[in-house]
Amino acid sequence: MCANEGAGAATSDGNAGAAAARRATQPPAPEGERHPGIGFRTRELWMEHFRKHGAEFSAGKPETYLRLAQALRDDPRGPNIREVVRKDGVICRFHPLSGAFLAFEPDLTIRTFFRPTDGEVYFRRQLEREP
């Protein structure tokens, strides 16, 4: 299902090493392009986030939770998707209609995906975070 820790970003197809190699040799993809092979850094992190936040999205399976996070990451920005880049380079997205928050690395590796209780206030605070 997913790669072992340290092998690269955990994916739903188990090919983390190849995904990491592609990311290392390619510039970031154009906005809106899909990247189903890039997920959380490790399977353990993916499962930890699913256990903590999967129910917030009615995601009964880890794969569903991952696909929802990837969709928010890969959808083009617009009035329904707000985006900021923190001082440390982490990209944060917020979907005001659903209340979903996502943080991911410039290489598209997902850091977190959840619904903060203070929604857009939480999202706006990301610009104030120190690296």
C-alpha cells in the first residue's frame, strides 16, 4: 500500500521511491495538475493524520482521506481555495466552504490536512508563523 519510512513520500500506490526520484529531478508542476503519487512523507505520518482527522471528513478509509487532501492540494486556486506561503516555504490552503485546511511542502508532500476549529482565523495565522 505505502512505502516504508524514509523511502520518500507515502503514496496510495506504494511507489514512494520512484515518486521521490521524480520530484528531485522535476520542477514543481503547474497549478491544477494532479499528483496522486505524492502523499505524506511516510506511511506512519499518513496513518497518524488519518486517525486524528479522518472522521472530520467522513473518510472511512485512509485512502479516502489521502485523496481529499490531494484534491485540495492539486485543485487550482480561486475564490473557493485560498492560499498563502509561510516564511518557511510551506504552502497552506484553506477551503472556506468546507473548512478544510492543508499544509504541504514545495515538493507537494503533504504535512497536514484537517478542519481547524477557528477556520479562516487559523489559516490567516499561518503568515505569522516563524520558521
